[in-house]
Amino acid sequence: MSIRDWPAAERPREKLLEHGAAALSDAELLAIFLRTGVAGKSAVDLARHLLAEFGSLRALLEADLDQFSAHLGLGPAKFAQLQAVLEMARRHLAERLRRDSALESPQAVRDYLKARLRHEPHELFGCLFLDAKHRVLAFEVLFHGTIDGASVYPRQVVKRALAQNAAAVILTHNHPSGVAEPSQADRQLTQRLKEALALIDVRVLDHFIVGDGEPLSMAEYGWM
């Protein structure tokens, strides 16, 4: 049966317009993105099939072009559309973050860092550079690879803070393993960066570690 033949209240698009996107299941949201199904499968049936094959919505969203295109009903055109949607979401979160003080919008900080770093397959270290009112000036990824005291150079962080004319920074890095618990190396690195940035009167407000759940705030745990 075509989705057009379903009761209006059960059609994903109509359901979204009536109740909002949060009321839809992963399969229903994906069906709206797909727009059409394939022979023998409605868009919702295809969405359910794809979610079963990928294992989760997140796995589908984070698939590369080859992985994505190898599945029924998908291809380079859909991959390009999906990447555009994801990038628009990241830019929306960035604009939302820039409107207010980072300290007054801790959830906005978490949402942005999660969208920016959670899907990365390798460790990245970055900084949110803030002005004197703790509004975001810029976000930069500064280092790639295993994050430890040997691979993150305080001199480079200081250099970028000066270039951004920052008054404060929020440090962040991801754990591709999904476990956000900070290591001893994470704590030592945070202390080294605090000391280096203090020399130029730049405060380190927090260090967020991004894993599978909500980003962990080292400041909230008293580890700063």
C-alpha cells in the first residue's frame, strides 16, 4: 500500500506538520528524507529496512559515500543531500551558540560540540575562542590524532588564542571509543594549557570530552 493511501494522521509528513518532528520515529524521519520508496516498498518500509541494515540512524548518518551508496534506494545524490542537511544543522547550532554567552548557554555548547565531533573516527582537539563577555568568536580544530601531552602543543593554542583576540577558551576533544571519561593524560594536558594560557591572560573555562552520550564537562566534575 502506498503512503498516499494511509490515514492522514499516520503519514509521516502530515504527522510532522501536526505534532512536530519530535513525535516521529527514526524510520518516519528517514522516510521524509527519502521521499519515495522502491518497488515493493513504501518510503517508510525502505527506511525501516535501511535502519535494520545499518543498525541505527546514527550509523546511517555517519556512513561514508561507499558504505552509504551500497544500500538499496541510496546513492551519491542522496548522500550529497544528507551531507548538506547535516552541515546546515551544524551551522544552525553554531549560530545559536554565537548569540549568547557560552556560560549562559551550557546546553548550546554541548549540542554544538556533539554535532561537530561525535561522528569523527579519529581524535580531534579543538578550542572555542571567547571574548570578554564569553561570546563565541570562533571554533577551531587544532590537532588530529591521539590526544596526549606530546601531540597537543600549548604554543600553538596560545598562538591561535592571540590571533582570535580571545579572553577565554573552552577546550574540547572527542573519544571515538564513545567513553567520555577523562584519562590522566587529559587532566595533565588541561593543566598545562591552563598554565600556558594564563601567561597571556586567557582563562580556560572548561574542557569538554565528547563521547557517545552528553559531552562531559571537566569543570563540572571539579577536574579543572
